[in-house]
Amino acid sequence: AVPFELELDPKTGRPMETNREEMATNLSLLVGNFSRLCILMILLAPSNFEPFDGRPGEMEGDGGRILPMQYLRLGHLGNCFFAAYMFQLCLGLFGFAMSAVVQFASGLKTNISMRNPMLEATSPSDFWGKRWNTLVHGVLKRGVYKPVRTHSSAFMASLAAFVASGLFHEWIISVMAFKRECASSEQVCYQPQLGSNAAFFLWNAGVIAIESLLRRNALVKNVGSFMPRIGITMIIIMTSLPLAHLFADPYIRAGFFHDYQQGYPVLAFL
């Protein structure tokens, strides 16, 4: 297994050769991702990557209660958006770097694994199937979706793929944050509650199922035809953004972004 995918010729099934223009495009994406990551790390690190107040159940007046409307607070949504965008940049940077190495070393064309889903997705299936970490999507499609689809419905195959993704991310959290010696740092002492990542991916399986039901609805088609693309993207993002903390919180509180920024040129506010 390798952390990249070669682009294959649809006619011959053989790897395609890259060219200077494609290599230059990949390098520009690499530099752009790196620059945006540096800027966001400078701005967000002082607040532990949660720049706004608004966490459900923790605001003055909440009384420790978590109510549905609290998930729509602008502060909470802002924190979730920045966290998701940071993950997009981190994963994208790794993918672009690997592609650059492969292209220069072999002259072969690689698939882009992160296609700016947070700012360009046009539907939930476009977000998860064509834009967000397409490398893992391909693995899940070949290893889970297609085998289940041969014996069951498209919904069950999609559900199985999201469940597998949720379990995979639960494993990542358990490896990254569990069984660490407790020290004075809250991040080192943090012990995540398993299940939140799985819940997030189950929610998105439901979103995909609803999309499949509404796809042929005339009203939905008409609204989408005159709405600007950025408006469509924001609606798509809002189907999951209120619950994005279920995915991001274990990483943030375990210090993932603080560890990730080691070696980056950042400014420290004294």
C-alpha cells in the first residue's frame, strides 16, 4: 500500500505520464496549502484552534444543558469550519507533497486526493465521493462499498462504507491519544470518548441517503439552478457542520494541530 494513487489511462489501464504543466499546477497547490496552513496556525494556535466562544453546553446560561439550537451558534459553527478547513489543508498538503515526489521521480501522473471540498462541493456525495480525501474514498469503495453492493442495496453499501470509515477513525483516535502518561499539559492528559467519530460518519450516511431521495425532486433542482455555487456549497457544508465537533474535538483536545505545526515557520505572540 502507498499513500498516493497513479492516474490510469481509461483505455489501456496503464499509468499515465505527467507533464510540466501538471507538475507546476501540483507545486502551486502545494505552496498554496502550505502558506494557508502557516497563516491559520499563527492565528488559531493561541486559542487552541477554537477562536470563538459557543461550545454547546459550556456557555454562560446553558446550565450544563445541551440543546439542539446551541449547535447553530455562530461561534460553534465558526470553530467547526476552521477545524474542518484545517484538516482539509493538512491532508491536502501531504497529498500534494507525495504527488510532487512521485511526479519528479517517475514522471507519472497522480490523482489529486483533496479537491477543495470545503469551498467547492456541490452536493454531499460530491463532497465525500469526489473531493474529500479521494484516496481513502477509493479504498472504501473497492474494499467495502462494491462487495456489499453485490449482495445488497446502494443504501446499505453506502452505510457500510461510512461505518467502516467511522471505525477506522476511532482506531486512529485510540492510537493517537490513548495510553499516554499524564503530565501537567491538559492535551497530554486528555482521554477521548470513543464513539464520536463513528457518530459523525453515521450522520453523514444519513445525509447521503436523504440526498438520494431528493435528487430528482423538481423543487430542489429549480432552487439549485439559480443559486450561486458558493451558496450551494454553504448549504451542503451546513448539513454536517453543526456536528463536525464530533470528529474534530478528539484531535484538537489531544493536541493534534499543536503537534502538526512543529517545523512550520510560525510567529508566536508574546
